[in-house]
Amino acid sequence: MIYLDNNATTQVAPEVLEAMQPYLSKFFGNPSSAHTLGREMKQAVERAREEVAELLGAADASEIVFTSCGSESDNWAIRGVLAAEPSKRHVITTQVEHEAVRNLCRLLENDGYEVTWLGVSETGELNLEELRSALRPDTALVSTMLANNETGVLFPIEEIGQIVRQRSQALFHVDGVQAVGKIAIDLKRSDVDLFALSGHKLHAPQGVGALYVRNKISLAPFIIGGAQEQRRRAGTLAVPNIVGLGAACRLAQYDNCHDIIEKLRNKLEDGILEQIPNARVNGTRDRAKRLPNTSNISFDYVEGQNILAHLDEAGICVSTGSACHSTTHESSATLRAMNVPYTTAQGSIRFSLGRYNTDADVETTLRLLPEIIEKLAAMSPYIP
Ligand code: PLP
């Protein structure tokens, strides 16, 4: 199998599995327990917190709170800020956020909040002037992603943070789920107040995430119960998963394979564009402004779902980049916001590479894909 769907989820790294194993067998205590076994678990959690903090460039490990996934981290950040500042009823976000932010912000609108939805250009980039003029005295929160899950386009969070800090009293939340482990991050040098990440996007298991909460930020808890995580997030900690997240962060920090992954991605993207007529990249062509592992490519006149199915049959896993939801056949909100025409958006495929891809994976994909596209295009009802 050739796995080119690393933005959906990643394989648990052997190093991560090895670090987790003792905590799935002999170390089974509750980290809140006062006995020796409990204390051992607690120490493991605190080691993992240090490892996450180091990868994010947090000033202090106490700024990291463990959660169950990226969606929880995003939801908590947004709801937590609004609950702590009930008089402020305005939120700014973008039209291309992941559903974890987008659908929550839609819900907030139903609850009487005013949401400003920043648009993007045809290359998927933000216009920071729009942000400047959207900020108001009653803006509680600005929430943007760092890296788009579908196109890999990066938003300039340093500049956004500066604008938010200089022009308002609002807090700045970043959905960093797709960026962590793929590019360098240094939160202590930024104006980011809250930053969400998810373990399964960087070779930790599914079911663990974290939220960075800058020191002194007051955030109402989201899950109410016991006193875990300094009373910020109740619930018995998932120690094996947290240990796995720590190990994954260590791997991403010291052995991240970024250069190799980027070379493979570039070879794949260049090869597709050279060999397949009517193939085009969705998102900026300036690769420095995109994640190094992602290529979202549209193949005119063919359906992404059909390409996916043919690649799947050949043992190659990709995603349609949410371009076509199986139930609605709607184009993805991200591609719509970028003004990608409907038929182009329908033919979009997201290739997302990772640390276990090889040159042979790219070669095989480049050998099989042109034939698949040619075959599907020949049957296409869209060809003018
Ligand atoms: N934010 C972004 C940008 C994502 O890509 C995802 C998952 O794909 C999430 C949030 C949600 O993360 P999780 O699957 O851990 O809930």
C-alpha cells in the first residue's frame, strides 16, 4: 500500500509505540493517585508535557493542557474565551477553517454572536487589510488556522498576531493541527494566545490532543469534573496516549525528515503537472507558503471520487481533500472560498506525504496516475 493521506491521519511511529507500551501494561495507575504507581504515571505525563512544550516553543510546560483531539482543543479555545468574556459578542475567523472551527462559529451565530468570516484569494491567502478593518472593541477572539488541511496553504500567524495585539484587546487562537510536526513553530516569540494540536496528525495515536494556553490567559474549562490538569480540563488522563504524543513530539523535533518529505512532494507535484494536461495546483504556487508535504491538485473534467477509487484499487490512498462530500456532492468550502470553479473543485485530489513515503511510492504514483486520468477523462460528461 502507498499511503499519501497523511493529512487525514498518520501511522503510529514505532518509536511512539515503544514509548507507550509500558503504559499499556505494567504502568496502569491513575496519575491522580497518591501512591507510587500513580506518581510514576504523573511523571510520565509531565515528561510528555515538556516534550510538547519544547516542540511548540512554549515558554513553560504548564501552558500545555492535554485533550482528546484537535476538535476538542479548538472547541475549548473558542468557547472558553467567550465564556470568560461574556460582554464581547464578536468573533473573527476565516471561510477556510476546518469544520471544528467553522461549524462551531456557525453555531455561535445562531446563539447571537456576530462572526466576521474573512475571505481568501484565489491562491488561498488572507488579505490582512480585511482583518485590520474587522477588529472592533467588542471582538473577543480571532481564530485562524496555521496550515490549511486541504491545500496546505500557510497563514502568517506572526503578522496576524501582531495586528490583533496592536489593534485590539481580542485573544488570538490558532488551529495548528495540520502544522505541528511539519514546520517549525515558536509560540513564545509570537502573539498567539491559544494553539490547538492533534496527536494523530504527527504519528501519535488517535484520541489525544493538546491546547497551548498562554500563561495568564483566563479560559473557562470545557469539561467539568475533577481537578485534573490544574482544574482546566476534567477527566482521567489518557496516559498511554499522552506518552505517545510526547514521544511523537520528540521525534518531530529531533528526527523530522522534513527535507526528504518536501523533495518527494515536489517530485510528485512536478511530475503530475508535467505529465497530465489540465492538472493544476489549488493553493499558492509559492511552495514556501504551503506545507512541505501537501499538494492539492485538480484534474479538469474528472471526478475526484472516481480518481480516488481507481487509485485505491491500485493500492494508493489519497483523499478528495473534502472536495466532494459523499452525501451532498458540494464542493469543499475551502475551494469555494478560493473561487475554484465547480467542475475543477470536483476533480480535486489531496496528496499528503509523510515520513514513511519513499521515492518508489512517488514513482509508482507517477506511473499509474496519468493512465487513470486519461481513462476517466475519456468517459467524462464534462468535456466541452
Ligand atoms: N483542524 C484541522 C486543520 C484539521 O485538519 C483537523 C483534522 O483533520 C482538525 C482540526 C480536527 O482534529 P481531530 O481529528 O484530532 O479532531
